[in-house]
Amino acid sequence: MTDIASPALSGTAPSPEETRKRVFAIVAASSGNLVEWFDFYIYAFCAIYFAPSFFPKADPTAQLLNTAGVFAAGFLMRPIGGWLFGRIADRNGRKNSMLISVIMMCFGSLLIACLPTYETIGNWAPALLLAARLLQGLSVGGEYGTTATYMSEVALKGRRGFFSSFQYVTLIGGQLLAVLVVVVLEQLLTEADLKAWGWRIPFVVGAITAVVALLLRRTLHETTTAQQRNSKEAGSVAEIFRHHKAAFFTVLGYTAGGSLIFYTFTTYMQKFLVNTAGLPIKTTSYVMTGCLFLYMCMQPLFGALSDRIGRRNNMLLFGALGALATVPILTALKTVSSPGLAGLLICVALAIVSFYTSISGIVKAEMFPPEVRALGVGLAYAVANAIFGGTAEYVALGLKSMGHENAFYWYVTGMMVLAFLVSLRLPRQAKYLHHEH
């Protein structure tokens, strides 16, 4: 296993060759990250078309509620994935963990692409859809923590926020690519064709691109040393709760709010604009494509900002602005009739979310030592993401079906207040990682 030399150990600055190696590692890890998240998100963006094939009910909201339930179930596997792949990354290397996760995602996408419908095999259809989704959830549960850890470790000192922001550039890029594929299919196929068989195409694309990601990740170098991997503390949950409990619960706290607001204004927003605001499906796809593209471009800017003002200030701005703006923005979107105004409001919300997402990985990684970093980041993120992020659509649609949609707006606001309060606990200077490169 080839390791990237650690200036933390040598006390020297990276050479030009070392710098090039690190930048290439960021690109390779990011590319794999993009494919993983494309595969995961294509489910959300195609749900409108394949819901009748697996949940044949007359009420569109009920169909979306069922598919959202399966979407949430995929998130429930994330804590297991965060633990499993975090342990693999800390004990066997970041590279091995990332290779296994992308293989698993490839298989999950291929399974969904080939699934028979309810009409063909009855209740086995939604059951197999759930199984495939659980597999993808396990994969992506490990993807976040390991990639966040790897990218934070190869990023250059003084620009760590900027380089680490590319995790969300490619994460959002995966979402954007998912939307773009749906938009292209909407131009080439009729709605009837999309509902009959066209929705399968993106899952085939996802499975193929996962193979490409696998080849890219094979070129990565390892960032941990053999000594760190062989340490008795490596990948130990007991070690986290013995010596890093405060860090774990701090990450858990602000990830809860960050995940909830992220999924509210990205994956759920497409359904919100169609189901609540009454905009046409195609128009909504165009709006979300534009918003996601701008959101993706924001990440390096906000990441670079954190290098200047500090991660703690970024997080405090995220919590405060999110708490103040969520209810007004969602209330305005509820009655919006102009696609342009809808796009503007969503972009304002996503700019606020960018204070968090641009540094999501690095702000977590800086709180754990190398021996338990992937596990600490991955498990804390996955637990909060499963409980609050994965259930965002389900809670929103459930409250809407009961006639209390506005309660969801206040729920998101409450979690933003929590994110602000937890961010106050963040140290002004990182305890770990700060001096490593």
C-alpha cells in the first residue's frame, strides 16, 4: 500500500511533486464521490415516474409517501455503513474503504435498474426495491465519512477549507447530474414512456459510471501510516466514547440541522414545487437544475471564506441565518407562481446552507485524531443524517397529508437553532489536523 508522505511527521512543507500528488488525489476522490451520490440521488429525482410501478395507488401523495419511506429506509442503513466503513478506513486504510463502497453502490443501482414491477411480481417488487435501497444506504453511509476524512488529510494547509469543499462540489454535482439526466429523458421520451420503462435508464448509467469511479479510486494513495492503522485504538467505537465523546455529540448536533435543511432545499424541493406550489414537473426540473448548478459553484467560495474567518464563524452564520430565513423562504415558495422567483428563493436558501456544506467534512475531521477519524466523522454524520436528513421528505409529506404543512417549516427552524447552539461549542482553533500538513 503506497502512503502519501505526511509533513506532520517530517515537519516539512509539501514539495511541488507532493502538492501535485495531493491535488490529483482530491480530483480522483471527488470523481468517485460524484458517482456515488449520482447513484444515490437518482432515486429521489425519478420517484415521480416509477412510484406507480411499485406502489399502485390512485393518490399521488400516497405514492410519493411510500417512495419517500423507502428513501428514508436507505438512510437508516447509514449508521451501520458509517461504523463499518469507518472501521475499515481506520484499520485497513481510506483507499480500501472507498473502493468497497463504490462496488456496493454499483450493485445497488444495477439491481434497481433490472427490478420487475408490482404488476409482474406483486409485493416482491417494493420489497426488492427496499433491499436495493438498503444496500445503497450502507454504501453511501461509509462514503461520506471516508471521503471527508481522506480529502481533509490530503488538502494543503491554509487552503484546507477550499480543497475540502470539493467533496460537496461533487456531492451536489451528483445531484445535478441526476437532474440533468432526468431533464434530457423528459425531452426525449413521453411521460408515459418514462413511467413505463424510461426511469430505468439513469440507474443503468449509474451502475456503469460506478465502474469508472472504481478505476479512478484504484490510483489513490493512502494517507494513514501503518503505525496508525495498527494502533489498538484504530477504528474503535469504545475509544471515541472514552476520549472523544464531546466531539462526537457536537458533530451529531450540527449535522442534524445541516442534513435536514440540505435535503429540504435539494431533493424534497422538487416535490414541494410540484405538489405544493403547483408548478409543472418539467419546469421544476429546470429550476432545480439551475439552482443546483449555482449551489455547486458556491462551495469553493464558502470553503475559501472559512480559511479566512474560521470554521466556527462559518458554522455560527449557518445556524443563525438558517433559523431566521427558513420560515419566510418556505412560506413564500408555497404560493410562488413564477419559476424565476422560485429559483431565486431557493438559491438564497442554498447560499445559507453553503456556510455548512462547504466545510462539512473538514469541520468534522478536525475534531478527531487519525486513529478514529473516519469512524468518528462517518458514524456521527450517519446517525444524524439517518434520523433527520433521511426523514425530511417523509415528515414533510406526512404533515402535508394531515393538513399541517407549515409545522414542517418550524421543525426545520428549530433544528437550525440547535445547530447554532452546538456550533458555539466549536473550538476557535482545531485540536487535530490543524498542524498535520
